[in-house]
Amino acid sequence: MTTNFIKLTDPTSSILEVFNKWENDPALIPLTRPNQNQSELDRRENISLEDLTKRLEDHHIFLIYLNDQLIGEMNYVVDPPYLYKKDPGTAWLGITIGEDVGRGKGIGYAAIQYLEEQIRTQGLKRIELGVFEFNKQAQKLYQKLGYKEIGRIDNFTFWEDKMWTDLRMEKYV
């Protein structure tokens, strides 16, 4: 099992196709984006190659490969407006393991450690992230990596016919 992390610098149509597949996967939508109601949860949309290229202006995106298969992506953006704690020089972290074959093998753990190192080399000292309260597996992963809860935003996302809290976590690197 060989895992590689590669910085995305020049998006291709094949990478875009995989990103759009994950973005519209009914199993991933509740885990990766907040939704205010069932119709938002049911919404499907594709981004364009231009959209993905534009995202690279402020997001550092890394592709996660397992044995040469693209199985996920991770990214960070510096000082976005949605930080819970507005400390300048904070990286907001996101990760999606989009393919089942990449889950439960420690790849997310290794990927986040790699991303933390990239963030450190940029001179940033703090990372923040959000995780929905029903995503217990991700919460355990972040806690294992040393992230601590710093706050909660109630009624943040809709899933299984109710609203859920977003847990905000941080780590100093």
C-alpha cells in the first residue's frame, strides 16, 4: 500500500470529474458541506475547471493517492472569514477521503500529518477546523492528532431530519 500526497497546481478534466463525483456523492454530502434543509442536502451541482483553478488562488489543495488511484483531497486556506477564533495566521483545514478503499486504513491520519507539516513550513502556527457532531469517526481522528474543541455552533447543518451542531477544533503546530 503506497500513499502519496501531491500538491494540485494544474487541475485537469479527469481530476475535476473525480472532485465533482465526491461533491455529489449522497454518502459524502452530509459530511463535507453544511445544509440548512433537505432540499439543500439533495442539491447536486458541478464545479467547472475554471472554478477549481480559481480556488487555487487562495486554497492549497493536495491530492491523496493510494497505489496511484486518486482517493481523496485535503486543503487549507489562511484566515478565512468563517474562523471561530479570529487569530491572524490561522490555517483552516479540510479533508475528504472520497473513495471507500481509502477509509479505515490510517490514510486520513497520515494525510493530516502531512498537511500540518506543509502548514508549518508556511510559518503558520495554528490550525482550525469544523466537524459535524454526528461525525464521530472524524472527531476521534482529530482528537488523536491533538486537536482540542474550542467552540460549538448550534443548528449548523441538517441531516437525518434534524439540525446538528458544528464542533470547532484547533491545534497549535
